[in-house]
Amino acid sequence: MTLTDHAPDDVLERHFEATIARNDRIEPRDWMPEGYRKTLVRQIAQHAHSEIIGMQPEGNWISRAPSLRRKAILLAKVQDEAGHGLYLYSAAETLGVSRLELTEMLISGRQKYSSIFNYPTLSYADVGTIGWLVDGAAICNQVPLCRTSYGPYGRAMIRVCKEESFHQRQGYELLATMMRGTDEQRAMVQESVNRFWWPALMMFGPPDADSPNTAQSMAWGIKRNTNDELRQKFVDMSVPQAEALGVTLPDPELIWNEERGHHDFGQPDWEEFMEGVKGNGPCNAQRMAHRRRAHEDGAWVREAATAYAAKQAAS
Amino acid sequence: MSTVEPEWPLYEVFVRGKRGLNHVHVGSLHAADDRMALLHARDVYTRRNEGVSIWVVRADAITASSPDEKDPMFAPSGDKVYRHPTFYDIPDNVPHM
């Protein structure tokens, strides 16, 4: 009945390539090369895990928010991160991997999440900085992914991007409020920006020369821009935002390049990045332990709900 | 780690954005039963007034055609141009048609 049932692999592959070439979307039950499927599962799962682990650094401050207003905002934001994780798990599952497997792969450390969430949140200004810089970098990464070649991933990214705008704006507004406060508060903002600037630049991944998978991912339309292109875009966007805020970005090499029409900037510490990826970042162990504990502590809830559903179905 | 648990069934979620529109597929989720699926769908997919009505249906209850455009499933509609209004020549001076 379907093309997939009868056609030999090379016909299927040509059909797949033609769909990509037309800039059309690949949908869940389409034939796809195994490499395409694997790359997507890895990328979407990594992305989903990042949203879930990403609840922790900010969740850290919910019980100590400075006002009811800030607390309500932070709660809504952290809830959104959970939602983003769920949209993405849902997209990953359309590729034939189960939610249970994905959770197991995260808590056993076989799949990664973004290293940015292995940095600690030391002051309330970090809630603002994460919104401004970390979510800002995420937006740079995610807006082009709305046009990714895999339909369910693109649709999940559209939902995510709509909500990220709130995240970035609440963060920037929080910092702007602190900047209008006392000297101590301004210093707190600057100190926070100093800590998060370089890790935010790392969020785009290693330089293009050291990113062997980029070319294939772009050929497949999974990625739409290289790591360095997106990093440049983020720097160019952030500079005027920092000026308006009244903070400096901690990079002595950061300067406008008239000829290129872009800012020149220094490189983050890529060794620090690789250590984080390998699991040796400042909070890796804590983040993983917390996620594992939450999963185990929730077991009785899952069991009770299953038992209740079985009982209802029987009666 | 806890012993292997059975995974909750997968539900597909459809949301009506506002009155007058169809329900549209928005994604999926896992839930122990229908009621929980509905509540989870509300929390995951309608945090910002995205819907006035939600349908949830177990994924294993859906029968689907192949999404492939070349699927012969859709061939019968491909060669019936007379089903389209543009197939018919109507003189320019005939109004309201």
C-alpha cells in the first residue's frame, strides 16, 4: 500500500533527498536514512533533557524570590521549561524511541544535556541573566530550528519559541529593575553577567572547524546555520542590549568591526566546555543526582496512578 | 533505580483554538487514564489560552494512512480535474459565478 512497503532502499533514499531538496518536511512515518533518524533522536533528546535539567538552576530560587510578583513569574517560567521538555520528548517519540528509554538515557548519563545548566545560580540576579543571556542564546539557536526538516521537531520549536520571548523579557526586565536599584544590586548584576557571558557563548557548540557533524546536519536540513554564525548573531544582538542595561560584557577583545559589519570577540574557554560535556562541570553531579532522585521519588505516584486506572477500567 | 515499570499509554492531543475552528493536533503525552490525559493536556498545551476545547485519544486507537505524498492512497483524487470549479468554462459576462 505505501511506498515504504515495496520500494528498494535507493528509490526511498532518492525520494527522501527530493523531499529535503524541495524544502518540504519529513514526517514521522516517512522512510528516512538511519543516520538522519539517529541524529534527530540525539539532538531532540539532548534538547528535551536540557529543558528538564534547566528547571533546576532557576528552581533553586523559587522559595527565595524577593516578591510575590517575581515568584509567580519564576514559577511560570520553570513550568514552561517542563512544558518545553515535554513538547520535545513528544517529538522524539515520533522517531520510534520511547519516553521511558529517553528518561533512562538521561539519568544513566548516556545522553547529554546542555552544559550551561551545570553552572550554579549564586544570586537572584542569575535568574535575570539566565533569562536575558541563556534564553537569548537559546532563542538564537531555536528560531532557525522552526524551519528544521523534521516536521514534529519544527512544530515543537514553534511552540517553544513563542514562550521563550516571555522568558527573555522577564529576565531583562528583572536586571533593568536591579540596575535602577542600589550600587550593591548593580554590582550583583555585573557579577552575574561576568559569570554567564562565556558559558552563554558556549551554548552554540564548538567552533565550526571542530564541529564534524554540522555539514551533514545542514545537508539534511536539520540545522539551518552553523555554530559560529549563530554565535556571531548572538554577540551582535547582545551588545546593544548590554549598553542599554548599563553593564559591560567581560571580553576585552569585543569590538565593532566596521569592515565585517559585525563585532569581533574572543573565544570562550573550550577546555572548560569539554570538561562540562564530559561530566566534570561545576554542578553536573548535583543536577544528575537531583533528576535521578525526582524520578525515584515519583515512582509511587506513577504506580498509584497506574493501579487506579486499572481499577477504574475493571469496574 | 526502580524496577522496570510499564509505560503509561501515549495519547494524541487535539485543541480547538477558539469557537468556529476545528480541533488541531498539537502533540502527544503519556497518562495513566483518559482523565489524567485531559488534565495533562491542559497543563502542557494550553498554558496561554491556546484552547477552548481539548480532545485526547489513545494513539493506539488511531488508524492512519501513510503520510507519504506519493502514496497511491491519494491517487484517485489526482486525475479528477472535473471535481474542481476551474475545470468549467463560464463566459465572462455571467455574473456571480
